[in-house]
Amino acid sequence: MAGKNKKSNMINLIAVILVFVLLNILTTTGIVSRYFAGILVTCFINIVMASSLNLTVGYLGQLALGHAGFMAVGAYASALFSIAINEMGMPATIQLVLSLIVAGIITAIIGYLIGLPALRLKGDYLAIITLGFGEIIRVAINNLKFTGGAQGLTGIPKIVNSNNSYWVTIVVLVVLYTLTRSRHGRAMKSIMEDEIAAEAVGIDTIKFKALGFTISAFFAGVGGGLYAQYTAFLDPSTFGFMKSVEILTIVILGGMGSLTGTVVASFILTLLPELLRDFAEYRMLLYSAVLIIMMIFRPQGILGTKEFSLTGALRIPAAIREKKKAQNDAEGGDL
């Protein structure tokens, strides 16, 4: 088993490096335009945001409708910190990492303070509280001077690009995947499937729900930090209720409980509006129709709760050959 895991990890690492090398070549040689590179960054930010929400919705089974509020906290915390240290002359990579860590920690603290009392309640109280939190954050940002108010925050260092956002996304996915496969992740899944049964076998449901919600908020803050230092301008209206709905739609489309499904859905829902840009009058209609059709014929999402495995995909040809061989042997035996 250890040998198989080591081989699988090695294959995944090689694939990640090859994708990065290919991405770097395409962007530096100009084969991929700056416009398309910007769309890729948006895809990576959406992956981080949707993956973090998937931890709450897909693995804990708790509906949260204020994820844009956590994104806003992370975006402004990262932006203000980055502006403050910009004159120190430190390398851009270190500046980005520090600002993302600060954004994540601040957002995680706020997420813990909000989630702890809400998660003690049953039903949809968390959805209501997070929805209210998102609106409170938006209104507060609109009226605070140090955030730039309704005019927005400017002067943010633009240090996020397709390369560093790619690696941040990979780190986030690896951490979340490792968490969901750990003892803590299995405890979270048991809470989603049957909270009463989980309590009966000794699982501290409040502790694990608070842990999952806090980690989700942390990575939402990281996603907000990426967004802030890519756009170099923050507008409070960006982090409204519809942003939370957009992130939740990605989770539902990809499959609640599937990180690789979230990745696929993030690319689809980010690229689809761009591909339909020539049909400006009907773009949102077609976009909505695709989602409706998907929910009718595939309500569990693209991958459901399953994860795409590169190692498993590589085994498919061998499995097909073995199946054909077994069929041929069976037919030969019948003769």
C-alpha cells in the first residue's frame, strides 16, 4: 500500500511540474495572450474559493451563504498589509506569501468567532448567520475610511500572476485533500452523514465543525488575498451576495465532496462566459441553461463525491485489456 501511494504521489508531482512548465512556456513565449493568462488566474482564484467552501458544504454538510464576506476580509487584510510592507523592498514572492498568511489568519479568527456559536444550532441557522455576516462586512467596508469606502481601495501591489497563483492553488488543494483523507476529515464526513450517530460514537461534533469552518475561512481569506493582489483594486460591491452564490454554484456543479470536481467546475464556469462573449445578448441565458440542464440530468454534480485519479486513469488501458482477455478466455472455455 505504501509503495502504491508513493508511486501515485510521484506521478501526481510529475504531472503538476509538467503543467507548470507548459504554462510557463506558453505565457513567456506569448503563445497564450495576457488576456487568457488573466482568465487562468481567475480560474485559480475560483478554485481556491470553491475548494474552501466545499470543505464546509461538501464535507461537513453545513450550508454557508456568506463566503464572499470571508473573501472580502482576506482581500482587504492582504491588500492593506501588502501596501504597508511594500516599501521594504522584499522579494515579491515573500511579500505575497506573508500577505496571504496574514489574510488567512485574520479571516480564520473571524470565521471561528462567527462559526462557533452558529454551529451549535441545528438546521439552516449557519446559512442565515453567514448571509448576514457577508452583508455586514460589505456595509462596513463601504463606510470605513482605511478601506477606501465606496470608492474602493487603490495602490495595491500587483504581484499575483499565473505562475505564483498556480502554485498557491496547488498547495491549497494538497492541504485540503490531505485533510479530507485524515482522521479529522473522516470525522467531518461522519458528521455530514449522520450527526447523531457521530455524537453517539464519541466524536466531538462541535469541535470538528468549528475546525472545518475555520479552515474553510482561512483558505477563503487566501483566495481573497490572491484576488486583491491580482486586480490591484478592490471594490466593495464585488463581494456581494451574488459572489457567494457564484462560488456555491461551482461547488454544486463540480460535486459536493469532490475537490477535483471543484477544479473542473471552476474552469467550466470561468471559461464559459468568456467563450460566450460573442453572444453578449444571450450569454447569461445560455449560461443559465447549461446549469439547469446539468442539475436535471446530473444533480450530484460532475464527479459527485468521487475524486479523479491520474494513477487510476493510467490503469484504464490495462484494465480494458484484462477485461477483453477474460472475455476471450471465457468464450474459449465455452467452445
